[in-house]
Amino acid sequence: MRKKLLLVMAIGVAITGVMVSQGTALAKTTHTVAVSDSQNPETSITKEFDMTTITRVSPDGINIYDTYKTTKPFKITNEFRHKTVTLPAGTVVSGVSDSNGNLKYIKNLSISTKKQKAIFSKLGYNKTTSIFVDQENGIAKNKYLRNTAYSYDSREVMPTLYKKTVNAKYGPNAYTPYIIVTADNYLTYHSYKPDGPHGKFGANVAYTSASKIKKFTRTKSGLTYYLAKPMSGITTKRVRVDKHYWYQVKLTVGKTFETMEKNISDSTSTSTTINNNGRPEFFALR
């Protein structure tokens, strides 16, 4: 158990003490979190996390989702290759690449909100990722270098954050709502909706609520988004920023907890609580 906890993947929230503008370099630091044993809450282990981004990083330092800006059109498809969608040059994507500069698959849910509609209308509403028609696509040679609410240092800042409920110790499932930030800097909320009659095709993963991120800050304690409007499913706090009233979502790292098999209570991995405006509202898979 101790060995597994020591292999918990790095988690982060990018840091500065002031407002972050595009292109600003951020220093790295660590944040100490108590890793609680859910079977014995009195027992805890101290674990340090890299606070650059919240996105999951493997023990060898490889980020799960890097960000890229394409220089040519490309085609994506679903796993059955029945239908395709062509996205234009200049599309910003999050994806996993090979060692030769080719993307293997991309994350549909963090592409711009406008392009998501084109993808889902063609490929179906129940796919969180898409694969490439051309395996030698060359898209991963052009990293996205702007530092925004969506990307920092060519890395996706925020992963899928699941709503934390009483069943969070069993990890997410098809019915768990979640939030994501898109390439055009929208915060999106995804609630469970059956796809097809009686859920024949699974869950509709398209967002059900979205709000433009008007401003954001990175500090030592967290990542704060200021939204143009409140959103259903997410706790927001109405605040005055300069001459505007916006809706604050302030994400900070909370306790890390074990996840387990529901029927036999065997430990499977760990997840980290993400507080929103001081309350445990989400969690990130580690």
C-alpha cells in the first residue's frame, strides 16, 4: 500500500502570486497533502505534489495530455471508422503522441466548443476521444505555446474533474457529472444524459452548461476562474473584479483518498479531492 501511494502521479495548480498573462513563465513548487487511508482515517502519509498544473503526470514525467496547434487539416474518426470529420488548420487540441510527432488520439471534450458540435454531430455524442484516419499525421510537431486558462507550457491545465459524491471512493462511472476547460477558454459542465432510446448508445458526453472564462489567476494555493455567467451544476461565487461582476470558481487541492472495488473493497488507486470555493466539490483521478 505504501509503495502504491508513493507512486501517486503528480498533481498541480500552476502558481504565481499575481495575475498570469499569456506567455508568463511560472515557477514550480510542491504542496504537501495528507494521503488518508479510507479504511483507517486516523492513518495518513504525507505526499508532495508538483503544483504546475492539475493534469495527471506519470512517474516518468510524461504528461497524459499535451496541447498542440495544427498547421494543416486532419481527419478524425471513431473506433469503427464508419464516419469521419475533417478539422481545419489552426485547431488547438489535447492529445497523446508517439515518438515521431504524430498524434495517436485526441480529447474531444477540450476542443473548442464550436468544433465539438461538428465532431459530435458526425461521430456520435458518446465518445470522449477520437482517433486519426491518417496515422502519420505530423500534428504533434507543433505544440500550443500560449499560456491560457486551458493550457500552460503546452500542457492541458485541468483534467476531467468529477463531482465528488458519497460514491467517490469507488471512482467515477458513466453517471458521474464532470467539468473540463476547452481550448477556447470555456468551462463546461457535463451531466449524464442517455444517448439514444433508453440509453442504447450509452451516455451523451456533450456539455450541458458552459460559461466563458473572462479572467483567471494562478496562486500558490490554487487556480481561480472568473466566469461570464453562473453555471448549473457548479458552485460559483458572484464577485466584483475591477468594474465587472463575474462568477468565481476557485479550485484548490484537498485530501487524497483511496479508491476501491465496490464489491470486495480492494484498493485500486488513489484520487485527489479538488475544493471549489473552499468546499470539496470535485476529484481528480491519479
